[in-house]
Amino acid sequence: MSTIAISEAEFLALRDSIRERFGIFYDDTKQFLLQSRLQTRLLKTRMQDFHSYHRFLTTAPDREAEWGELASVLCNNETYFFRERAQLEVLVTDVLDEALKSGRRLRIWSSACSTGEEPFTIAMMLMETRRIAPAAIALKATDLSPRALEKASTGFYRELSFRATPPEMVQKYFRPFEGGFFINDEIKRMAEFSRMNLLDARSVATMGVHDAIFCRNVLIYFDKPTQKRVVEAFAGALRPGGYLFLGHAESIMRLTDLYEPVVTAKAIYYRRK
Ligand SMILES: C[S@@+](CC[C@H](N)C(=O)[O-])C[C@H]1O[C@@H](n2cnc3c(N)ncnc32)[C@H](O)[C@@H]1O
């Protein structure tokens, strides 16, 4: 199979449309990365070149379906159980304490959940505290990628997902099956998955108000104005004092004044003012 090459003009046109729709930004060094990620889409849509593919995406009557497919190939879906665990410790101490004191349900949103390891880790860690029942937890999990969500809904994982998982957690919450593991049904039922584009402010506004939002390892794919737009929209989906958890490599310190950064010895996170 020969590779179809992307010209600079095609690259610029496609990356602008992708940034506008999903926020994901391919800078000038990523021309060939985009070229390689889109090869399968050109084949599937039987387009001869990237110019035709871009025209298809912007004008074809059935373009929405193709945007859905594209969402699954644009981004790295890398994730694993118990990733950046120190932040999760804040969830099962401070965030949980405050929710229990208030008498309300604990409301959590894993907003770029990929294949589900993050929300399922949250569920396992909350169950480990033995301080709260599943019925007292509303755990939403959303992502842009239909493929990633499909995988999450199977609850089946292979070795790489367990690289940071304590063996006793595997023993307790998973069942071995043909070279991988199924997550147990109680944990699986706790997370409610749906598809969402974080740039879609209207959808974000319908999510309700949460005690904590996890948006880890996704802002790195966005440019600064998009990062600002997304985290400011989150402010409407967090209670005052609510917690925003980003990835280690992500900072919004100079981006917005809607949040107070909290820096501890082990974790950095943000609280809605
Ligand atoms: C590297 S994964 C991070 C997974 C998990 N949060 C973690 O930290 O392990 C990044 C995820 O962001 C999702 N994503 C990228 N752009 C998005 C957008 N505009 N709206 C929602 N999700 C998006 C991708 O589909 C991908 O699953």
C-alpha cells in the first residue's frame, strides 16, 4: 500500500478545520504525523488525495459521520490504571470528605476518559475507602473518540493498562480472560460513558455541577486559546471550591483567574474560586 502525501497547503487547510472542530492542534512540525494518521481515512473514504478528503469533510452531505470516524484517529489514547495516583489520593481524602460532610452525592466527571482506565480507577479507589456506596456516587466519563469509548464499554484490558496497578487491585477487581482481564461488574456499572467534544460548550453546560473534574493529558493537544476556553467552560460545571485535576505536564496558572492553584508535596490541582 503506497502512502498518499500531504502538501503544505492541504496540511494547513486540514489542521485548521480539525482545530476549529476538536481543538486538537497540529503545529508545523506535525505535518507528517497528520499525514500518517489520516491514511486509513483516505482509504476508507476512497479519496485520491488530501485536498479531496478536506472537501469531503467540509461539504459532503454525510460529512458528520466522517468527522466521527476522524475523532478516533487524531489523538493518542494512551492511558492506564492508577496513572498519576497522587491526585487520586486527593479525591479519596479531601474531595470525598467534603461531599460526605455536605450529605450530597459525590459528583465526578472524567472528561477525556479514553478507554476507561481513569474513571474505573476512580471507582476502585472510592470503593477501597469503604466510606461511600456506589449509589452515592455519580461518575460520568466522556471522550471524543467513539473507538476509545467502545473499548471502555467492553471493560476488557491487556497488560499495558496495568503497568501501575498494584497486584492486589488486579486480584480484587478483575477476572482473567484469554490473555487479558475483565473489570468486575460492580466497578463497571459505576461509570456512565458518553461521547462528548470538550469544545462543544452547549454539551458541557448540560453536564450539571460536579465536585471534581478530571481533564488529564488532553490540554497538551490544544493551543493556549483553546485550553483557556475549555477550562473556563469547566468552571460552569464545578461547584464553588470544586476541584479540577489536569495532567502533570499541563498548567493553567497564567491562563485564567477562575481557579486557585493548590500545590502540595505530591500533587498539583486547581480549585474553582
Ligand atoms: C492521552 S488520552 C488521556 C486519557 C486519560 N485522561 C489519562 O490521563 O490517562 C487523551 C484523550 O483526549 C481525548 N480528546 C482529545 N480531544 C478531545 C476533545 N476535543 N473532547 C474530548 N476528548 C478529547 C482523546 O480522544 C483521548 O482519548
